Amino acid sequence: MEVTLHIPDEIATHLGKGESDISRRALEALAVDLLKTGRITEAQLCEMLGLHRMELDGFLKAHGVYHDYTMDDLERELEGLRRLGI
């Protein structure tokens, strides 16, 4: 799907050096919003942006998106490791 955005020229000059830069930034902002609202998965975000899974954490951190990892999550993982004898 292709989407066209109309941005006034005087504003566009402040957003980026070139049209591809603005387009990429808009795509990234949309992808981050879709992920944060639960409308796409991390795998879908990688596909949408052409990212390798190993690049995902750095991308999310750069965009202020952090995993909601709680102490309960840690306890569950530790218990699983204990059951495996690790």
C-alpha cells in the first residue's frame, strides 16, 4: 500500500533533508504507533521497516519504546530456568 501525505513546504523543510528522509520518518512513526497500540507485532514491525530482528531492540530504544518487563516476568523466567536445572 502506498500512502501520500501533504505537508506544507515551509514545514517540510524543517522535517528533513529529502523526501525519502521524511517518508522514512513518517513510516517509522506509524510503525511505532501501531506496535504501541497492539495493532501489529514486533515481527510485523520488522517486516514493515525492513529491519532484522537483531536491530529491533535498538530501533525501539531509539524511539522511546521499552518492553513492559515486570518482576513477575523475571520470577517466571527464573522458575523456568530452575526447572531446567540451569
